[in-house]
Amino acid sequence: MILDDFLSFNANGLYCSYGDFYLDPKQPVTNAIISHAHADHAIASNTSVYATEATIAFMQLRYGKLAGKVLYTAAYYASFNVGGVDITFIPAGHMPGSAQILMEYKGIRYLYTGDYKLQPDATCEPMEFVKADVLITESTFAEPNTSHPDPVEEIKKLNDIKINILLGAYALGKSQRLIRMINDYAPQKKILVHHRIMPINAIYEKMGFALGKHQIYGRKLMKTQEEWVYIVPPFTFDSYIRAVGVKRLFASGWKNLQVNTQDTLFISDHADWNDIIKTVEQTQPQQIWTLHGEGRHLKEHFKNDIFVKLLN
């Protein structure tokens, strides 16, 4: 029997009282199971942290000793038990180490997706489907009119820009995907990287994800017009608002960050509407619980077939 209260929100985040643990808690807790290393899912100062090797490596880079008092590393598909609930990490395709969290309790399988994507990405493990009784899916872009464009076609836009480019992107996940894609689909470009991004790149390489040619930024290099692409985090991108002699572009899948088709690379690391529908088809759940976005469209879409509950 599916337990309607298997997961619930409290002041610390999404809580499983049956196993006494949190999924991607918002405040420090005793037992934290972390889906991936982005800061809105992986905070500092939890007591016990359960995550994949890559997720823990990124957390240690960001937080140092505050990554967690006790760190438990689990490989994909290697089940472990927390408070009587069997846990298994399944690749989510969002970034290196990102995991769907499969929870099995009294014969029922609850699958928390975390953030995930189905688009091909050479810089992380591909998303994999598993069957579950309850699919707890992110619904960041769960709108029928939302369809992410082909990221390859987006990156190929750089080929038509003959001056130097200042390319804004999140430091963890997006920047590395861009480096690899530029090397693959705009190989004549020469890539410069902000110094804060380089240590993250080193973890990617250590984890076996080759990014291709790039080098740390040098001021003198950008003074020459050699089709440089300088990848910077958002705070640096914003500080260069008056930069001259360069094309300013921002890479994002978020609507509120889309400037226009000329000044934006629309590259998302999340599932769009069709991806979510495909995930439901492959997972074959009896129920869908939605998180991190708007779930009402899924509720309407599946109203005659699958029970949909909006957790937030």
C-alpha cells in the first residue's frame, strides 16, 4: 500500500519520517540524502550525508570540512539502508554524480528524481529509467508549451559570431557542458575559463569526463580578436555589462534569464514537458507527486489515468 505521508515538508525540507532522513534538505539535518551537488540541493553542515562520489567531491570543494560530519559514498545501483528504508542511487543525467533516489519500503518503490534531463550530455552519466510505484518528479518546466531546443543547434550559433564572446554560465555543470560542446561543435573557437571554474573542471577530469581544450583567462589574450570564448560565472558576467569589443551571451534554460534569441544560448539541464511525459511512461507509476515547479498541468493531463499530488 502506498503511504500518502511517506514524504512531507517541514521547516527543514522534504522529510521521510519512516526512515528519519531528508532529501536535499534546506537546513542542516542529522541524515541528508543528496541528489546532486548544486547549492539549492546540497547545503553545508549536515551531520550524515549520503551521496555519490562526484557529489561529495563537489561538496568538499565548495564547503571543505562543512560538507558533512560523516560522509557516506554510494555507487549507482548499490543499495544501502537508512532507518529501515532501502535506498538506491540511479543516474539522473543532470550533472556528474546526479542521482534519482529510489526508496523501497514495505514493498513499495518511491522514486525521487531530483533534477534530471534526457538530452544527451557527454559530461555526465545519462539518465536511466526504473520502474516505481510512486514517481516524485521535479516539474520545473512541466508546461505543455515548454519544449527545449536542440542544444547542439544552440551551440552552433557561436560559429556565426566572428568577434570574441563573453559567455555567462553557472560555474558547476553548465560551464563544463559548454566547454565540451564548444570543442565538439565550434572547434575553431578558443576557450578561456574564469579562475573559479577551473577547480571544478579538475574534478570532472578526475571523474573521467574529458572537457577538451581550454585555458585559464588572461587579460592580454582577450585583447586579440582570435574568436576567444571567455566562460564566466553570473556575477562576473553581470560586472562586465559595459564590455566593448565582445559579444555578450548567457547560456541558460530559465525563462527569466532569456534575453532574446540573439543574446542567449537556450541550453537547459532539466526535463521539459515531453521528457517528463516520457519518464512517466517508462516509470509506469501508480501515482505522481510533483516538486520544484508547477504540477497542475500534469494533474490535468493525467486526470483520468494516474493520481497526481502536488507536494509543493
